[in-house]
Amino acid sequence: MRSLRPSVLAVDGQAVNDWTLRSGALVRDSGWYGSVQVTYTHGLPAVPADIVDLVCRLVLLALDSYRSGAAVSRSVASERIGDYSVTYADPEAAAMALTASQRLRLAARFGSSVATAVTR
């Protein structure tokens, strides 16, 4: 995977090169005054074929569920009599849910952590 290093950094529309990346933060000795624009490239150069296949399969399941009317009906998933309670199934969520093996495979491939970007 690519790093999250900016490819273009500009202050007030002028490109600057006098910055460093320290612990995931952009640092500049003269500070950041004015309008700062950061452009960076992230992710993979191309979407892997197995990820395209996975997404297409999820969309197909959801479309099939919708066309069969399952997404419209509210089937009962569970019901209790004492202090009456009923739980309805959510067929759309079930159709779009990843299986345990799919989740494990994705976590093994891409990791299970997330990253955030903070603006100031």
C-alpha cells in the first residue's frame, strides 16, 4: 500500500517544500499561516479484482433480495409472549452483511485498524 505522504502542499496557492512529516503530522518551521491546501494520493493504484468481485456479489444479493420482495416484507425474526415482544428481520442488512470468513480475509489483507486525519 502507498504511504499517506502528500504529493502537493500549497499555502495561499503557492507550492511549498519546506515541511516535514513527523509522527503523521505536517510540520513547518515557519508555521502554517494562510490558506493551506494538501493534496495526497492514498489507497491502491487499482482496485483488486477480488474486491470488485466481493462488492459485485453484495450488490447482487441486495438486488435479488429487493426483487424477490424480501426487502419489502417485514418477517418476524423472534417473538416472545411474556411481556410481549417481537423482533422483525431486516433482510436488506442480512443481504449486505459480510460472512465471518469474508471479514477475516479482509482483516488479514488490509488490517483491522483505521486512521483518521485531523484538521486545525
